[in-house]
Amino acid sequence: MKSIIVALVPVFLVACAPGEEPLLLGAKSAGIVPLAAPMPGQGIQLGMTKTIAPGEESYGCRLFQVPDDGMFVHEQTVYFGPGGHHVLLYKTPYGAIPEMAETGALIDAAEVHDCSEGVTALWKVDSVLGGSEIMDHPGMLRGLPEGVAVHLPGKTVVVMSVHYLNASSEPSVVDARMNLNSIPAQDVKMEAGLLYLDNQLLHVPPMGTSRARMRCPVPSDVFIVNLQSHMHARGLSFSAEAFDSGGMSSGIMYETQKWLEPPVQSYKPFMELSAGQTIEMQCNYASSEARTIGYGPQASDEMCQLIGPYFPRDERFEACANAGGVFAAEWIGHGSSSGKKTRECLECGIDSPDYVGCIYDACPAIAARVSAAVRCELARGARACAAEMNALAQATCSK
């Protein structure tokens, strides 16, 4: 897009000779060591470079289309330079690179463009395909067993998203690349998926602390390869815990106190989860800012996400859906509000900045009733949820 202030130099590298390292504009002057592309027939490389002005926070996106015959991605290798917060790759439902964003704006999507409002504000997204939020780490999609791969059908359109912050006093040339290393179709024994649990109902009060807890069902037996979290600068700690069908803890799956470059926990042997279990993730926050902070992709916002490859793939698992395919997220409060008080609070409406606070001010015992009402309002609007709201009003905090 010509209107973007920073200089943008897009790259899509797929046809390099064996051992050849394509040179990106600015790479030598910035002292960047490029990531070599896969050997021909063994994958493709996606890439973006851009020059970021001093003090600028940059969100760049670019859409790519995989080869006509599709590919089975067995692993990824990710590279990004200093100042990078993360590089992510998403799968879209498009059959061709669109000429118009979901907002109605005309965008040359095959070139680097600004996506500061978030990838999903511009493009439809089906699932996450990997990436990294740690410099010098190979990427999320690693460690799959032999014959297990993520399937990308022919002509699949993907979105590469890059988040950078230039905290220096000089312009910075940044380079982000991702190799999708593939295996032949005849070698594939099982399809893998990428878990991406995203709690969008969170808030951090001015000069205060808060907690966001969300549970998702495990609709079928799966094996987790690795896990990592994602938060922004108000994040104090993250934990993910598994529970059995009776609500008893099966143990902590993942925890960290790092919001920046959180560790990747690999499981050897793989972590096995069974149908009927649930995963609960919790993010704890503290803010020194005199404003309420909500969910969003920018550094001024917050996030609470759990990410990692698993197999065999089950789209319900990735969508926080139950065995019937219905969205089944459950948000767990840590306050003392009864069902009646919570219902009255939720009447402020989903668009109110106080709405999320109502959810977490509820006592834990009524989480199921609160969540049923919230899921209904998210899907159908408040006027269609009288039954769920009436049921919530009858819920009490006593066991």
C-alpha cells in the first residue's frame, strides 16, 4: 500500500537454487544473516522486510498462495531480527488472494500492508499455522513424529503477520522469514493441527490487577507436541492446567512468568489428553497505566493465548468446541457476585467496557451459567438470550 509511511519491501522466496541464499534489500547493511530457503521440492519460504522509523510500532501482513498441488508441512523454521515481538502464520478460507479486505478497503494483499487493527480485522482466518515469538527459536511447528504433517491443500491462501517495535533512535531494517518444510504426500500417515486457544474476554483496570480464566473442552484423544503462551507487557504470569471429566486437576501443562519471549515447553513423550478432559488457561495482569486495558493485537492492548502443535487434528479442539462442534468456552470468575447481581451487571451490554469485568466479578461456582449467557449474547445478541439470563439470575454462589 502506497499510503503506509514506512518503506516496505515484500519478498516471496520459493525457487532458489540449492544452497543459494537470496539477498533481501537492506540485509547486508543491517548485518542480517538471511535464512536459507528450503531445497527445491522440500518446501517454500515466505518473507517480508521493511524499514521502521525510530520509536515506531509496526504491524505488517502479507498474503501468499501455496503451490497448486498443495503441501504437507512437517516443520517450520522461523527467523526475525531484533525488535521483533512475533511472526505468525494463519490459514484463510480464500481460494485466491482477495483484492478487497473484509472492511471493504482495496488492498494489494500480495504486498506488505498495515494490519495494526489485527489480522482478523482485515482477513478471514480459519486457523493458526505456526510462527514464533522468540528470536533464535526455530518456531512452533517442530517436533512432529515421522509421517505427521499439517496439510495445506492446493491454492491455500495464508497470511503472514509480523509485529515489530523499533525502540532505537535510528531507522531499523527488519527481516522476517518462515520456511515451510514439507514431506511427500505418500509419506504422510496422519494430519497434525495447531492449537490456538484465545481468550478475548479480558480486562486490566487502571492502576490495578486482574485475572482472566477460560476453559475449553478436549473433544477427542490428542497428543500435544509443545506449548507456549502469548501475553503483552502487563502479563505477570500464565498457566495452563488440565482437568479430568469430573473436574479434578490432572496437572499443570504449562506455566511461565515471562510475557516477552515465553519459553516453549516440549513434551517427550508427547502429552496425551483424552476426550472429556478440559484445558484451563489463566493469565494474571498488573497495570501502572491510568486507563482500562482490553483485548487487542497492539502493545497497548492485552492478550491471553495458548499455542502449540498436536495430532491427530480435530478442528473442534482448535475452536474451543465440544464433541458436538458447538463453541463451549467457559469463563471463570474470581469474585463474589451472585447470579442475580451478575445478570444485572451484564445488562450494561457487550460493547460496554464494564462487561468483561462483570464476568470475572462473578463467583466461581456460577461460571457455567455465566458462560452460557455470555456465549448466547456473543452469538445471538442480548435480546435473544432471555432464557440464559433468567437461568443465570437463579444461580447462587453456595455449593
